[in-house]
Amino acid sequence: MQILYPEIKPYNQHKLKVSDRHSLYLEESGTPDGIPVVVIHGGPGAGCEPTYRRFFDPESYRIICYDQRGAGRSEPHACIEENSTWDLVNDLEAIREYLGIDKWMLFGGSWGVTLSLIYAQKYPERVTAMVMRGVFLGTQREIDWLYRDGTPKIYPDYYEQFLSVLKNNEREELIEAYYKKLTSNDEINRMAAAKAWSMWEGRTASLHTSHRIVDHFSDPHVALSMARIECHYFKNQCFLENNQIINNMSAIGEIPGVIVHGRYDMISTLESAWTLHHAWPASELHIVRDAGHAAIEPGIIDALVRATRDFARSMVETY
């Protein structure tokens, strides 16, 4: 069983202005002349965490972590203006150019899978390999699973708490109702909605409920950005056409990839990973039998560390 690499600190930190409104936080750790890899976090709106640096051998990789628009340490916090999938794709390319990287590896989880795949389909010549965890393809079917058709049936107790901030007549169109609360001028109600939204995801993210994950998702700074930005994206169908990613997989069919997915993932079901794998000839699918959605579950860590280790070995002569 593989475990995380030891804790490391960044050797470089940057603020990159990507529009008149938005500035992104980004950092570099590991080895400056190592294999470039960019960590693309989930949510959208969750932000990067120090743990994400530890999935890579710091002697082999140049590890780039960044916070997407409105998330983490990027500014302005929780901002949903000028914040769409295509803005984030452009930001990734701006980061690559700013750091002087010709090609890089993509390491994404959950929403980070969606963004990685869309970016790779637009810029396949810039991608060396991909490691994807907890596949989410940005479809309305997946959104409905999480908020109406699937996950609520597994966690009815947590779902009742998720609905508790809504009136009975608001629950039929709950994304719209949450959006109104999360964008209102009433700070108390806005924060209550943000915590309820974020906690729903935190409580359902792992096979065995993790207090560490729940505590992270209940942090007001994380909850506000994640709830506002996720709700904004889901209200707009992630700014994608129906089944857009699978319909365009031919663009990246030859890019090597590893897909890691927990069998008991209740946020993004295994069906999404299965569909992606069968549309991606150069991919390997690793189903973790005793895990849910979270990156820090032991089986998920093992599979992800193995994937980054194996790619480092295969790329050693290139870098």
C-alpha cells in the first residue's frame, strides 16, 4: 500500500492576473527542472490543499498547484462574475505560458476531471499524460444524481439537513433556490446556505465519514466559495453542451491516462468513470473497492501515488 510523500513547502508562489477582475494564486514545489504537473482541484470552488503536493515524488516532479477563479487564495474570493468553464480553460493556458512550460501532465479530481478533459480536448498538444480521480463529466444527469435522484437516497439524514435551509415550496427547483440565497445581500442567510451546501458534499465524500473532510468543508471561507461557485456552475450546466466531453474524446484518445475511482463513490458514480474509460483508448481504469469520492481515502491514495510514480519512471528520459 502506497502512502503520501512527506510534507513539502513551495519554492515559489505567484499571483497571476488573468482578467481585470481576477487574480490567481499559484505555487511551485518539488524540483524546478522536474516533470511539470498541474493539480486541478475540484468543486468548482474548493481550492487546492497542501496535501495535493504529496501525491508526487518531489525529486521527480515540478508540482504546480493553483486556486481557480474565486477559490482558495485567488481573488476576489467567491466571485462568480467572469467565472465559467471557458474562463478556467483560458486560465490554465495562461498559467502554462507564464511558467514557461511547453507540455505538462494534468492531475485532476472530481470537477478537476471535467476541467482537465475540456482543457486537454482544446490543447491536446500541451498534455503529456493525465491522472483523473473521482470522474465527473459535467452532465445534468450527474448533477441530478447528487442533488435529487441518487445520493439523497443513500444519505436521507444528511439530505434532510441540506434541505433544511429551503422552504417547502423552494425544494422542487432547489438549485435555483440555493442560487438566490447564495447571491443574496443577507449575509446570515447566505452563510447558512453556503455551509449547508458544502456540508452535504463533505458528509457524502468518503466511504466512512471523515471528520477531517467535514471540518474542511464547514470552514466558512471554503464553504462560501465552494457553494457559490458550484451552484453557479450547476445552474448553468457547467457551461457545457450535453455530453460534450464524451462526444469529443477522439481529440485526446492517444494521450496516456490513469482513471482512479472508488466503487462506492456517492458523489460521482462509477458509471461516469466506466463511460470515460471506454471512450478513451489510452486510459487505464483502477476501481478502488473500499473507497468513495475523497482523494485522501487510503485506497485512492495508493492508486494515485502508483500512477504518478509509474508516469515518472516512463518519462525519466524526457526530463
